[in-house]
Amino acid sequence: MKQLRKALAVFLAALFALSTFAAAAFGVAAASTSRVTKNTDFIALNDPLEAFSRLGSFGVELASPDSRDFPEDIIVVNSNHIQGVARYGDYTIISVNAYIPSGDPGYLFFYSATKLLGYFQVPSGSHTGGIGIAGDYLVIPAAQAYIYDISSLKNGVLPSSTPVLSQDIGIGGGSLSATIVPYNGGTALLLSDSGFGMGIVPLPIMSGSTVTRLTVNSSAALFGTYSEVDDIGWGANNEALVTDTNGDAWLFVLTSKIGLPGKAADLLGEAGVNYEDAVTLYKIELNGTSATVTGPYAEKLLEPFDSYLLALGSHYRFAASVQVLDADNFAVISTPSLPGNLFIKYVSGTAKSILDLVRPNVLPVNANVTRPVGSAAPTGTANIESRSLLNWLYQVLYWFLTIVNLDYLFGKLGINI
């Protein structure tokens, strides 16, 4: 019995050392790759198409705020999931729908770089979708298009739960994005959804402001005109808008395709249901109350950072957007379908404590990031971060602890820890 206790102590010590090393390793990897700063000013891209050509195909992990304060009763596994994610400087914001019998209320959650700052309910019982940020404004679809002023986050204060504007313009049922564009001698907030529905509202938004629905002219094919992406089975799940220095808007359509069974590589580090993810780039030209969409100009298959085994990890089906980092660079942001270890519903007690040592309950913020200007294209063909030995060991440990009830086993052996 003493030998067993000693072995268990050594095992737990090894796990703690492994978790410390893993945290340090992931932190270094994230810091070396991320160019995300606290800058929340609106940034126009010099050349979105050129920047797109430097977009890395394999993702990295940017940050992982503590998610232990997330109310677990809001999400019920296999019933709902995170709907949208966006970044405002170092803050991460997600939209979630509560799963309750009486309705489907939507919530916005605000995370600092390290923890959950707070959350509030969107003033509608309707299903919320993907979100977008432009300058100090956040847009989210529900029964209407809701626009929030989130500038208070600059001072670490939770934004007001009262939107500065709410209006039903018939767009954004699945997701909504925004950017700031020149318009009628001033500036305006351009809204778009992944089905090419668009609206515009002059800035600054004041009492009495309204969103004007735009007439959209498009000869663009929505998916799959490039050889990289097969158009069969794809669906627009999220989208994002950016503006170039000429004042033209560009639309990123973020899509996922699901196929069964998963590939062997998926089973070792990615979602076992074999999601494929892609981003497609379109151009939007405004003329009064009409918009012309052309493209696609570029398309790329991407692999988001994803260290979960046989779990619905980070894919554009769940939550994705684009964050402009500086005038030459951007990141395609994504997050897993559930915060941290929330999906581990069948692991508790000692086993849960061990898992929390190895992978704390956090909200991973993942991204495909543009390479620095002038850098060579990556030569690797695998996502080294998500295929690392540390992540594989975590997957093995997770499934072992899922199958083996340690508290029951220790009880049978007369061990009380």
C-alpha cells in the first residue's frame, strides 16, 4: 500500500511538472507568434489581398483566459455551443446561447487577458449568432441587429448591457460583422452577413440613428470557385469585414465542412469528426445605398490550432472572426465550441483535479496569423503546436481518466487522498 501511495505521489508530481512545462512552452509559442496588442483603434489594411497571401495555414494558440467563472449551466454539451468570438485589444468576447426549456436567450461574455470580466444578456429571447467588432462598436444578430459601445473596456469596465442601436434590417441571422468605411463625406459602420446581406449607419451613432439596408449587386460565387476548396457540403458559418487604405471593404467568409469518419491525424490532435476549415476573400464597393461584391479573390484551407482529441475543438463552424493587428497583418480568430474543460462532464473528483493540473479550465483563443512581410512561406506540412507530444499525452490522460474512475478504484484499495 505504501508503494502504491508513493507511486501515486510521484505520478501527481510528474503531472504537475508536465503542466508547468506545458504552460511555459505554450506561453512562449503564443508570445513569439502573436502580434496582438492593446491597440483598439480602428486600423485599415494597406493591402488585404497581399496580406492574405501571407496567412499561415496552420494555427497557433494566442491566449487562454481563465474560464472557471463561466456559468456551466448556460451551455449543455451537445445542445448548444459558443456562437461568436472577437478580440478588442487584449480582450476576448464571445457570444453564447443559454440552453433552457423556456427559450434560447443570448449572452455576451467579456474576458480580460487572464480572466472573465463579466457578462450580460442580449435584450432578446432569440438565438444570437457570430459577432464582429469595428473600432469601439460590437455588432451581434438576434431578433434584430444590436450594436454596442464597448469603449469602457479600455478602462477595464464591463460595457453597458443597453445597445446604442437596435434595428431589424433583415440581415445577420447567423452572424454579423462590421467595419468602418468612408461614406457621404464622413464615416459609417458597414454591416454584413455571410449571405451578402448588408446595411450601413453613419458614425457616430446617436439617438435616432438608423441602419439603411443596402441593395447588393453580386456576380461573385459564394464558395468554391478556387481549386483548393470543394464547394460541395460547405456552409458559411461566420464572416468578418476589414477596410483597406483606399476605403474599400473586404469580406472574409469563414466556412467549415464536416465529413465522417475523421482522418488518422484528426484522431491524434484534431476533432475526430474531421472538420475542414477555409477562408474566402471578397471585395465590397459602395455607391450610395448599393454595394457591389466581387470575387472571390483568394481562398485558403486552414487548420486552426486544436489540441482536443475526439472533441469538437476550434473550428469556424462554432466561432470565428478577423482581428486586424496592424496595417500589414491580421489574424483569423477562433475558439473551441466550449470553454476549457466544460465538455468533460463525465470526469469529476480526483480525475478532474488531475486534468485541471495539466490543462486548466480556460478559454483558448486560437488564430491563423499572417507571416511578417518578406518572410518565406512555411515549409512544414503539420501543425506542430497541436501535434506536440504534450498534447498527445494530455489526450491519452483524458481518455484514461474518462474510462477509469480513480475515486472508485482508490476506495476499493482503501486509499483516501
